[in-house]
Amino acid sequence: MSRSDLVEIEVIRAESVSKGAVLCLLLNGNDAWIPWSIIGAGSDIKELHDSGSVWVPKWFCDQNGILY
């Protein structure tokens, strides 16, 4: 994945983590499960309770109604 394929979303808090994904509370108040496998390098979310920016593919946001 190149950086040009990614968009930045803001995460208030990582609410839950599993082996395959992280449940994020987004800036707009919605929750979204984001697979670890699509989170781009340089993202701030690495474990439970982290907050900050997450780089994900634009198509993921479009498919899941996530604003970026």
C-alpha cells in the first residue's frame, strides 16, 4: 500500500482490540472495526486506549461511511 492510497482519520480512542482488528471511537462519535492489516505505517493506534491519527485505504472509508 502506498501512502497515496491512504487517507487519515482521527480516532478518539481504541476501545477494544483483537488479533485481527481494533475497534475505534471516531471523531464523529461512531465506532468502526478497522483490520490491523489495512492500517498504514505512521498510524498512532497500536494498542488499547491509544488515540490519534490512523492511515487507512480510501476504499475502506468509502465502504464503511467513515469521513476523512
